[in-house]
Amino acid sequence: MTLTAIFGAGLLYTMLVYRSVNVFTPPERIESLGRTYLLGNTEFSREELDQRYGPTHTEAWTLERAGFLPPVHGIYQWQNDEVRGEATTSAFLKWGDRYIAYSLSGGP
């Protein structure tokens, strides 16, 4: 009986910890390069991102990692020599093999 209670408490604790670090679903907002981004409703593969923005865009811009969300999710933004290190209007959270779109919020 005691062992079952300990196991149940451990399982509940683990579920709460995983939920708090967004292991199962992308968060509603992320921070990148000092700005706040809000979750959009689209997700892309890397190939779909390149197709969406087209060859002209991808020649001048590169999708670079600008931060990360623990435990292992990279935050990416389109960057070039003129804006490297500055916030842009969109960010993408790499979630597995997909990139989830976020848009710049009105505030910092």
C-alpha cells in the first residue's frame, strides 16, 4: 500500500514537472532576442519554410538559431548581416522535426 502511494505521488509529481516545462505542447509565448512572440496557428517542415519564403528570400536571409526553450527546443529567426542579433517580426520554435510559427507581440 505504501509503495503504491509513493509510486502514485512520484508519477503525479513527474507529470506536473513535465507539464510546467512544456514537454508535450508548445508554449503560448516565447522570448527571443529580448522580445516576446505569440504562438501562431501554422507549423512547417524546413522544406516548407524554404518554399513559403521563396528563393529570393532564402538567398538574402538565413534561418538561424537565436535562442532556445528548455529542455531542447531551438528558437529560430530569419537573419542577415544587416539585422543579425536583432528581433524580427517572426520566430520559429523547432518542435521535433517541425517549425512552429510565432509572431512578434506588441510589447517587449
